[in-house]
Amino acid sequence: MKTRFLPAEWAPQSAVQLTFPHQDTDWAAVLDQVMPCFLEIATTIARFQKVLLVCHNPMEVRELIRGNKSLSNVKLVQAPSNDTWARDHGGITIFENGKPVVLDFVFNGWGLKFPANQDNLITRYVQEHYAVFDAEIRHGGLVLEGGGIESDGQGTLLTTAECLLSPNRNPHLSKREIEAKLKEIFGLDRVLWLHHGYLAGDDTDSHIDTLARFCDLETIAYVQCTDAEDEHYEALGRMEAELKTFRTAAGNPYRLVPLLMPDACYDEEGTRLPATYANFLIINGAVLVPTYGVRQDEEALAILNGCFPGREIIGIDCRALILQHGSLHCVTMQYPEGVLFN
């Protein structure tokens, strides 16, 4: 066993964090659309494990979930927040000498695109005020978002150069230096870099969790575009070619599972939104998969069912989430077993 490692998402979990939308976030104009989606995600997860809800107004959220049978699995805490993307402002857990450590990286609004002063403080705030973590909180030492990295739990990290080499994240570090820091921080043996692939409407500089995901040590599910007329066709084709060159730690090609690209989704102004089935969330006993009310939804659920034997595959309508250019995985952050107090 490594003395330091970053667990895979499929490792046993203690809880999942969500940071709820409120009137002072960018969701203000569509709160009535997006709140039911957040509530469905929270109550679905609560069927399987604990949920940490970071709220602007806990009393208001408590009223919304009152009567749900899984309420005992939900812990509400209050903290100021700019937005709701817990994947990127939440703590990232490693294990060091068998004990969990929650790393609190700098979140700067995806390379200074959006205000994040309050989101950047959430992890330490909830620990100082509620002592929710049964773990050391340690500064991560980089500008880094959870959506930008994928771990297989055995020393391999998958990421994108577009995100991690963004000049507004860690401009003082070269690619070699960033890779060395990632290896040190997470106890990695290697980093697999994707240099191609993007989604229109994505604000994150191509977070890996929108494009390609580990399903197990030998399987990567990824977004595939087969429509030559689609703007993504060339870039995602190049990403697919890169994935085919990657090898497992044992030296074998990965089993690559293509995920359908949903029919294009647009907002009221005609801007294409980053709908992707790769933005699924693995929890204890289940996988939550974003759906978009399009013809590819059912097939995408079936494909992922084949990737996660023994786990319930649950579709969550995320049409409201993509209005702010993210999806299901983006609004959640899992904490491994032993990290949160009971």
C-alpha cells in the first residue's frame, strides 16, 4: 500500500457535498428550475449515504427536504458562497499513512473568469464552524479544481493540458513542474495528459470530468462525436486517438467505452450548452448519470450500466444545470470513508 494516494471515486465514501444555489448566485433568474434538480441529486444520494449540504439559508433548505425519508442522512451547514460548483471548491481527499487528509486547493473561478472569494473559503469555513471533517485540513499548494483530475486510486492521474496549464492558474510552473507537484501531492506514479478535446459552452478550460472518466483500473469512458458536421468532431476525434495510445499501469491498452454525444442543447440566446454523459457521479452502490431530455439518454444509461456491474444506474434530469454550463458531477464532491464525522 502506498504511503500517500488519491483514492478513486469508486472507493467507499462517507458523504457527498453539494453547495446549494441561492438568490445571490448566478442561478437567481432560474432558481425555480434548478432547485428541484439539486434536491433530486441530494435526496437520491441520501438513499445510499450521507450528504453534506452547504447552504446560504439552512432553514429554507430544511423545509424543502422535510418529509424525505432519507433526511437523517443529510447534514445542513451554513456558509457564504459565490456559486454552487462543489467539485471545484470542495476539498480533495488523499490518504497518508492510512489516515485521510483533506487538501484545500486554491479555487480562483476557473482561471479568474468568475468571482470565487467566498467559495475558496468554504472547506475551512465549514470545518471551523461545524467540525464536519474527521481529518486534517491542509493547503493543497496549487490552484486546482477537482473536476480537472481523475484518479484510478492506484497511482495514475488523468487530466487535460488545457486546464492544468492555463496561464491564469499556475503560470509560474512549467508542465514538468506541475506534473512533479501532482506526483508529490497525490503520491502518483504517472500522469496521463490529454491535449485535445473540449465542449462548447464549457467555462472550465476542458475539465477532464466532462470528457473522459475512469470506470475501473482498465476502463475509460469518454465522449465520442461521430457527426462530421458537429463542431466537436475533429477535436474529440483527436482526443479519442490520444486515449488509444494510453496504457494501463500493467502496460495494456485501456478498454475504451465511447459515450454518445447528446443532441445539441441551447439556452434561450442560442448558446450551445456543455451537455455530456461523462459527468456522472459514482457513489456507494450507485452511479448518478446526467440526462438531458434527448434521444440518447436511455442508451447512455445502458452503456454506463455495462461499465458499473453491481451498481444501480440512476438518471437525473440535468437540463437546468447546464444553463450555467456545468452538470451533475460538477455540483458534487465525494469524501471517502472515514473523512466525515458521523
